[in-house]
Amino acid sequence: MPSYGFLSTHPPTRCGLATFNAALAAQLTADGTHGGIVRVTDHGDDQRPTPGVVHTWSARDPAGWREAAAALNAYDVAIVQHEYGIYPGADGEEVLPLLRRLSVPSIVVLHTVLRQPSARQKSLLAQIAAIAGAVVTMTDTARDRLLVDYAVPAGKVTVIPHGAAELAGVPVDRRTRPHLLTWGLLGPGKGVEWSLRALARLQDLEPTPTYTVAGRTHPKVIEHHGEAYRAGLHQLGAQLGIAHTVDYQDAYLDQEALGRLIRSADVVVLPYDSREQVTSGVLIEAVAAGVPVVATAFPHAVELLTGGPGLVVPHQNPAALAKAIRRILTEPGLAARLAGRVRPLAAHLSWPAVAARYGTLAEELTDARSPAVSVVPA
């Protein structure tokens, strides 16, 4: 098996990329395969060294790509997580010289593929795709955008879904009242205000639902705006008369605690404002856990939930959110039917299955680079 160098944000940084990279790295090296992480940090990050990290590239050091590339070249394959803005330079453009410096094959995992990028963002992503040995998207929507809008050759792109923890064995802690759940880092665009307005429309149900909003405020939101968004949610809940039914868990939950919380939910609500989001780890975790989902029509939700384990509603529409939630809570058999549609997907979405596909792709790249061995007859 090839050895793996990983380039990404990484715990103790708290963001979706860091969580994804940690899970993928853990799976690909679980059998003793050699691997090491080149961690990208910002000025507000906890800089303490963590196991598996072999080098740190600070966003305050634009020229740090040289040392980061050297660290990745010690492995057989480099797996690079890409999101605009995590690397130094405008739109994170300093990842380009790093990719050019690599002497080993690279797999670039695209967490965002914008439908309407700026000229710089479009040029940057096109160059990344051209340099990379392979590009991974997590949805067919993102793949199609690359092919049509960015002119990336189809043979360069592989679709591998976002992985999910296996929660089948986690006990189900059913509550006496219907339980709605939204989790993840909090900030504008999360759309929780629409869920609160939807919850206000469900107060005629008996018993009335409760709503958990779990997660810390995103560090970058705190840096620029403090806790204004969270405070606004508390104020809105009070104005709507539902504050007593909402539980804000201002904590970063470990996988065990998060698993129990997810399994306690009757409906996971994803009221996101984004119309661009082609990847959602929260959506994948909810679906894999077998919990019905109500989500706004962001691309990943449309692709995964349409005709599948959830309901899709228009953006910023609390009436539609409330109607969908009400259906799942009251329509006989609907929740069970939605949960039943997860079974064909669950094994496909598990982290071991997802990591195995990365392993296969890495082997294909290393095999393609291996010189042909000619056998000369004696």
C-alpha cells in the first residue's frame, strides 16, 4: 500500500475540513500504513502539536509552501483538501506553487465548486485540476460543474462521497416529545432563524416539539462578529414565544456524544441559506444515521434527498419547513419509509468504504508512475 501525506486544516482546529481530514487519515492508516499530516493553521488556531502531524504551514507564512511540499514529498501520495481561503494568498492561491513543487502524485479533494466563481476563483480551480494527478468531488453535481464550467477532463475527476461514522450500534435515546436537531459550527448562513420561525408554526402539535441547536460559533465568525448571530437567535426565540423549547448546546461534541444526539432526533433540520453547497458532512451523517432530514434546496441535499431519505424545501421559507417537519412527525409510516431508504446508502457512505475508494485511487496513481519492468529471457 502507498504511504500518504495529507495537507489540510486538522484538529485541534475546529472546522469541517479538519474533521474530514482527521477521519480520512485515520482510516487510511488504520492498518499500519505509513502516513503524516501537514497541518495548515491560521493565526487564531490552537498551535499545540498533535499526533500524526509532521509539519505545520502557517497562513502567516506565504513562502511556507516550500517546506510543506518537502514534507509531503516524503510519502508516496499527497492527499490535499481544498477550500478557498484556507491557504495563504488571495483565495488561497499559494496552494498552486505547492502542487507544482510536489514530486509525488496528488489527489485534490474539492470541498467547494462554485457555480458563479470570480474570475480568479475560476482560474485557480482550473489550474489546481490541471496540476493534480486526480481530483475528487463528493457529489455528481460538483463533478458536472467541473466538466461544464471549468473544462476539466472527465477522466481527471472521481466522485467519492463524504464519509460518515457508523452509528448503527449507538443506543437510541427516544424522548417524550418530538426532537428536532441542527448541529455544526454556527454562523450567518446556517439558517437557524428559519427553523425557529418554523418551530413557532408547530406549537399546535401535541406534544410540542423541542429543538436542539448544537455547536460552537464558527471561529472566523467570532473573530469578526463575536456572538451577535447566536444572540440574535436567542432574541428571535423569545419574540416568537418558543425560547423554552430550544436547547442551545454551545459545545464541540466528540463523536460519541454527537452520535447519541443524532440518534435521539426525530428530524434533522438543515435550513441553510446557501444555494452553492455541494458538500455537507452534516447531511451525510444524518442520512447514514437513519434519521429523516428536512433540508433547503442546496445542491447536495437535492442530489441526495430527492426521492430518498428526506424532504427538500425552498430556501428561507419557514412555512415550507414547518409543513415538511409536520408531515414527518404526523403522517403515518412516513418517517419509517424515509429511514428505510437509507439502507442501500449506509454501507456506501461509511468511512471504511469511502477510505477504501481513496486507497484504490492512490494505488492507480502510483502504479501509473511506476516504470515498466521488462523481463529479458535468460
